[in-house]
Amino acid sequence: MPNLEAGKDLREYSAVVLAYIGDAVFELLVRTHIVASGNRKIKAIHQDTVDVVKAESQARLVRRIADELTDEEQEIVRRGRNAKTSPPKNADPNDYRLSTGFEALLGYLYLKGDEARLIYLFDRAFEEGVESIPERS
């Protein structure tokens, strides 16, 4: 896991760049979580992943863990939420902005090298916010 904070001030990174990395980190964590739950058909794994990584689900996750975020983490989420982005047609603009904030936070923690905090928040988000993933064959 990288640790860029030593060489660069991560607060200088744009929220959109942090969200770009955070999106990939979140999808990998979700895929790993789903695959670890048992061997199934790839179509079911893919659909479960899509259900979790969509903006609506991410917004729900970040709302449920908001009270656990430090002031610094809340600031990263706020920066991501307020970043100039264009939501897809099928996403609620408020959910999309909040999900961008969530992804920015995950990207920030990843680039900072704070794996323990990243995994803790991911686990808490799943524990608190994602209803059990439907079983598909």
C-alpha cells in the first residue's frame, strides 16, 4: 500500500483525483469481500458488486459511518461532495456527490497508507449499511 504523505501533502490533491483512486480501492475491497463469501457464478458476483458500488449504496454507507469520521476525514468527504462532477443520468445528484466524497475519503486513506483505518471504515460501512448480499446462483 502506498504512503505518499511523506513526499506529498495529500490535502493538495484534488478531491476528484482522490475519488478516482478511492473508486478503484472500494471496488477491489467489495469484490474481495463478495468473492470471499463463497464461490458462485461470475454473473452473480458481478451483479452483487454493482449493487454495492453504485452511488446510492455508497451514499447510504457514508451516512451510516459519518459519526465515526474524524474532523480531517469529514473535511475530505466534504471536499469530495462539493467537487465539480457530472452525475450519470441514472444517479440521484445528491447521492452521487456524497458517494464522490466517500470515494475521496477512501482514496485519501489509501494514498496516505492508512490501511488499518481504511479497512476499519470499510468493515463498519458493511456492518452498518449494506443489507446482506442476496444469494444468487
